[in-house]
Amino acid sequence: MTAPLQLPQRSGTGGKLLAAVLTLLAFCALTLLSISAYLLYRALAPETTPIRIAPESLLGDPARIEYLAPDGTTRDGWLFPGRRGAPTIVLAHGYQSSRADLLPLAASLQENRFNVFLFDFSGHGNSPGRTTLGFAETRELLGVIATLAQQPDLDPERFGVWGTNLGAYAALAAAAHEPRIRALAVGSVYDHPEMLLRAQVDRIGLGTLPLVHACTRWGFRLVHWSDRTTLPLSATIDRLGGSAKLFIRPLDDPLLGEVTLQLFLRAPEPKQQEVVQKGGYVNMLDTEKRSYEARIVSFFLQYLPVTVSR
């Protein structure tokens, strides 16, 4: 009798290898997502130092002015009074900074009889919440201007804004919608909030990992889905023909320096450009700060002259 045919047993080596590869891929994907989520959180919730200064203790006799933030909460800023009926300069601080860092600049402007307003963006200084790297900050700046326009003794139609990186983006974006912003002094500008996100990922040192930038960018877009149609500044800067503009180009930050230059070249007149060694006002030496402040004051005096009281 013929023995039954014996089929060869299929080896389980191939299946085990496939399972191992899939497990490794899943682990790598989970690791990538975890790293990207951490980087996104770090960018949107930067470490900042709470302000422990009472405005009553400051020179210049500042007053607390309340305004409504985009998230519906009431916040306050400090208004340093100048000449009655004079224009107001709003100082918009940079990323990981606060209004307290801008007190010397505020003093220089107030000495020249400007009204000066300081406040903290979300997630900075004493303001709660998280930063949106420019989206909500633009709306917050517009709310500040609207509130100040209702204050007695201030010129309701003439405002200037100074800003750096985060504040500079908000200043240019807000001015495209607010004709009462007559003069802008902006430095270390970026074209879109995603550009600042990329810069922060690179500064942490993990931007060289494969797909990290792509994952953080898509996570940022999901978090801020309602702002997905926001155009870059380069697409709206031609609307600023009614505002005088001073672009301050830093030499110590090649990326933002180049973007600042390109926006300057695309901006309509009137416009000016200033090149500085350091883009961060906070980190300047005292002599550098005095020179910088003099340039800012000169610009605003030229385009927002302080008039006699009404």
C-alpha cells in the first residue's frame, strides 16, 4: 500500500519576521508622534516668568486698562500717559517675553510725550492660556486698539505699534485690517506662524529627526484648524499703503533677517529699513538699547507727530 503524501510544513520564520517589522514600525511611529506632540506642546506653552511688578510702583504713573481677550477673558495692560490727545504706541513683546521687558522702551517713548500701552499676549507674563504663534495674538492686538480708541485723552484715530517676532507678526497682520494703525516698527518678522513653529523645533535640537517637522506642522494645523485660511504676511502686505513702516533686520538671525528683508522689499511706501546686530531688544547691551530706542522714537515722531491737546 502506498504511503500517504506528506506535505512539507510551512516555516513560521517569514510570519515572525513580518510581525517583528510591523512592531518596529509601530514603535517608531508612536515614538515620532510622541516626540512631535511634546515639541508642539513646548512651542505653544513656552516657559515664561510671571510679572511681579505692580504698576503703582513704576515711574511714569501708568494706569491699568482692561480689555477683552479673544478667549473671552478680561485682561489688563498698563497705559503710560503722554500729552493729552497724543497718539498711542502699543508695544507688542516677542515670543517668550513679556511687557516687563519693554519698560525701558516705554519710558523713552513716554519721555517724548507719546501715550504708551504694554500688555502680555496669551501664555506670556501674567496672561493665562497658550500662544498660537500669531493667530489669536493678531485678534488680541486688534481688541487692544479698539479698547484704547475709547479711552479719554487719547487720539482715537492714530496708533503706532512696535513689535518683535511674535509681536511683529501680530502688528503687520493687524494693520492689514485696522486703518487706525498709522505707523509700524517691526523686527525679526516671520511670514506665517508655522515658520516660528519650525524655528522653535530647530532650537530645541530635534528638527533633524525624520518627519518631525512634518508631524509638528500637521499637529499645529489641526489645533488651529479655524485659522487654516489665514494668508501669510507676504500675501497681505500690499494692504499697508496707509501705514508708515520701519523694518528692523537682525544680523544674528539669518532666517528671520531674510524674511524681514523680503517683506520690506514687498511692502508699499512709506517704508524704511534699519539693520541691527542683535534682533532681541531684551538681550541688547545698554549702549545698544539707547541707540535702538532713539531710532524707534525718531521714527514715530516723524510719522506720528505729538500734537497739542485737543
